[in-house]
Amino acid sequence: MHLNYLEILNPLVNKGYGVKMLAEKLGLQPSEVMAIGDQENDLAMIEYAGTGVAMGNAIDSVKQIAQFVTRTNMEDGVAHAIEELVL
């Protein structure tokens, strides 16, 4: 939780919807998509993706739905996830 941070979002659109639309446009199945996140606004995206990855510093609800937990932001978690799960 960020005490000095405010997000205002359209309730009809989220990152999961955006990733789904992009995947469909590219002809990808959810099983071919990896999503990485750390906050509540990443939940729908991680749920949609065939491979959901939580950052090591993610909130608990993200870690609970992700198939994998990678390193933290400060430990190059995104690069580590790509190296381990994609390359």
C-alpha cells in the first residue's frame, strides 16, 4: 500500500482486459501470455495470463493467485522471470 499514491480507474477497464484485447489482436491464447505484477491493479492481468508471476515485493493477494513468485523490483525480478520462464 502506498500512502502517497492514488489511482483512479474506469471500473469497466483493467489491465487484464487490455492484455486480453492485445492477445486476441495478436492471435495469442492466454496460455501463450505471461503477466508480471505486484499490486491490486495487476490481479485481472495475472488471472488472465497462462503464466502469472508475482514480484517478490508484491502484495499477498497477487502472490496468492500467481503461479510463480520472482525476485523483487530491486533484484531485477522481471528479468529473472523472463530468463527462468521464457528463455
